[in-house]
Amino acid sequence: MITRSPLAPASFPDLPEIAGVTRRVARARYKDWDRCDLTYVELAPGTTVAGVFTRNVCCSSEVEMGREQVKDGAARALIVNAGNSNAFTGYRGREAVEAIMDQVAGHLGCDANEVFVSSTGVIGVPLPKDKARAGVEAALTAAPCSWEAAAETIGTTDTFAKGAAASAIVDGRTVHVAGIVKGSGMIAPDMATMLGYIFTDAAVAPALLQDMLREATGGSFNSITVDSDTSTNDTVLLFATGQAGNPLLTTRDDPGADALYAAIRDVALALAQQVVRDGEGASKFIEVQVTGAVSDESARRVALAIANSPLVKTAIAGEDANWGRVVMAVGKAGEPADRDRLAIRFGDFWVAKDGLPVDGYDEAPVAAHLKGQDIRVGADLGLGEGRATVWTCDLTHGYISINADYRS
């Protein structure tokens, strides 16, 4: 029995229907579980697509093929398999993906390259072709389902379904953006982490869509970490069905393009933060903000050093105001820093400045902040204007328990 994360939202959000997007789920039985584990999304003809993928060099066939498919910019369907990552499976894994693509393409009468496939789960086991075929066949004829059902189906160790939505005005028309994501462990920023799918009914040219997604992931999926491990299958895809009836957006200067980008960015950030809130074994949601760095990229590296530090994460899990661990993480980041200019805070309370504890330091309000579920850690390097924010969670024994038993 999976225990729902204490950081989970009260309920799944009310996501709007996106014209040109139909969701269905089925049971392929990739694992010995009594639940749906295959999500099928049918997309209207003319849908454009953009994607970002893991830089893990031991990636799955789904990732390798997806990288090539997005170059054509067209999509008609998405298949997501849960329970089997199909990674590190050689030619057998690729054949399984090609079989799925051909099966769906035959059903829709489209090119196989317009069918995108993602898989998530155990590494090193080829996706069973017979189960895949039967699961896809069941999904093709299943009744349409809710966003929540689609989000639940793609999960593995997730404890709650994750979704987010936003809207924008494009040339006088309201366009909608909705997305779902799965992710709980093996989460670290290296393009985009986990599996995420965002849909809009706006009409957007593929090149602009790719530009929007790439930029949106920088401050969202690329700014989260649970355990510093980058998956073999990490993928985020953005689909635009063009059903809203707006004039095709081709550049960022087109009317409404910036509003649409803001909506996509907001959805991406909301989804990314939900992944952290569902971090395996997490009891605290942590925002790490670094300022005063020599550049934004330097600040990001320092922030990630803090966010990925097991010592920082376990201290926060234990509600221990051990700011010396933050100092350690800043120093090990390999970025410009000066001990005698460094300042550290928890919440709104500065605990150290100019390389020393603050005069009259009172740990009581800091300890009170650390007893909450939403924790803020700050470090100012005092060297420049660079700044960055990343999000992570604490490290508890629950993480060990989940991953020690993962394959069973």
C-alpha cells in the first residue's frame, strides 16, 4: 500500500479539456499489479510537437527515437508504458518500440514517426511485445478517460497523480494549456527529469514550440532534484493541436506568443514542483535560493550543490538548523565563492554573514521554520549579480525503503 506524500496537494486539479486531445488507458500488465499501466493519447491531425530528453548516455530506445522524431515537428499519438523502462535492452527494446509505433500508426492511418512512445520502470528488461500489443489494442478501443486517470496510469513509485493547467489570450482568443507528469525518484536536472506531457490547443509552429519548451524547462524541470540521479528515460513533450483557431504563431514577436509562453512556463513549473513534493520518502519541500554569484549559471551550480547534499537534506529532515552544512555545500560546488563574504539564511532569518555567525544569533525562530513542511534556504555569495532558485526535498529513511524494495 503506497502512502500518499504528506506534501501532496489536497486533490487533483480541475484541468480543462484540450481540443484535439483524447486520452485512454489500459492494462498491459507489465508488472504484477492490478492497475492500468498504459496511457494512450490521440492527437488531432496537424498537431505539432516539441521535446526535450535526458542526456544520460545509457538512454532507452524511446529517447533515442524521440530525439529524431521531434525534428519533423508532427505528432498524432502518444503511448506511455509504466512498470518497464525498456532501457538497456538493445535491439529487442528498439523492436518493441517500433512495433508499438507501427500498430498505432496503422490504426490512425498516419506515419509511424508521428507516434511517440515513452516507458518508465525497471531497467534492463525488454518490453514484452505480446503484452505491449495487447495493451495497445485495448487502449485503442477503450473509452476516453479523465486527465487524472491518465496521470495515475503513467506513475510508478508516485504517491499522487500530478497535473497543472493555465490559459492565455492569443490574438483575442483564449487558448488552454494542460499537463501531466510522473516522477518521484531518480530525479535530477539534466534537461528535464521524469516523464512530462504538456498539451495546448494553440496553433504553434514546431520551431517556436521547441524554443518555448527549451526555455520553460530551464526554470522548472531543470531546476529540481530529488536524489541527483538522472534517469535513462527522462522526457518532456509539448504538443500543440492548433484547434483554438488562432493564427499560427511562428515567432516570439507574434501577438499572444509571450502570453502562451508564460502559460507553458507556469504549467511546467507547477508540474516540476509537484514531482519534488512527491520525492520518495519526502517530508519537507525545500526551496534553495542563491544570490550574489558571478553569473546565473554559477548560482545554479551552487544551488544544486546545496540541494543535492545528503548532509543538508538529512539535517532538514531532522529539523536541525545546521547551517555549517550549507557552507560546506557552497564550498564544494567548484564555483567562485569567498568564505568571508558568504551569508546563509533559513526562511527569513540570516544565521551567518561575512563568514561569521550573526551577532546575537537566536536559533529559536530558525528551528520553528524548520518544523514546517515548506522550507527556504538562502545563500548570498557577495560576488556579483548572478542568482538562481532550485527546488528539492529532504532525505529520509523512506527513500531507502522505497528503493531497496523497488524491483519487488
